[in-house]
Amino acid sequence: MCLDYDLKPKQAAKIKAEARRRGYIRVWKVCEKRCTGWYKRTRWKKGLRKALHLRRDDGGWYAYLNHEEAKRTLYFESTYLYLKVCYTKASWIKRLGFDARGRKVGIFTHLCFPDWERGDMTIREFRAMCKGKK
């Protein structure tokens, strides 16, 4: 997945302002079972993860901003992929835009992955993870 074009500055500012007000952004990452990252070759781990290759223009964690758009990706791509709910801060946004099929995608410098078996992470766990307590 790559960003074909960026969001308009007004749209991106609206998303960032909402994230600052709320304190977090919920995003959906497409993963293979227990693997994620560039070309899905990195073992998945719970917790706060910094992206690799951040100096490159296309480097970072790619995630969908909308659950429905992420589910459509699973339908088009393959049946062995999974959606993983992740959390991120507004300050961790690198770029916001659209992919080739017109779905809203963001590139992030960091993502917080909840425990795979448990499902979603609470906001209290997210804040603790960002502070480094977990």
C-alpha cells in the first residue's frame, strides 16, 4: 500500500485537531497472523512500536483511518489478512492521504499495538504505554 496523493491541508488539519482534542487516533492496520510491518515480514509485538525507514518519504507504519475502508481492503486483497486496531497520537502523524483505490490512509511514526488475543486496548492502557510504564 502506498499513498497516491495527500489529503488537502484543511482536511488533514481537521483530523489532527480532533486527535489533539481526544488525545489519540484509532486506526486499523492490515496484518498477517502475527506479522506486520514492511512487506509483512516483521514479527508482531505488543506495545509501542517505532517505525523503520523514517527518513524515506514512504517510510513508517501505514494504517487506515476508517474501519469500513480497511474491511474493503481485506475483501480485495486476501482472506489470510487480519485487521488490527491500533492507537496513535496526533504528533506521530507523518502524512495523511489516499491510496490507489481512494481509501483514507495515514503514515505514522509510532503505533501502539494492543495484546493480540485480548483485542482492543483501553485508553488507560494506551496512555500508560506511551509513558513507558508497560
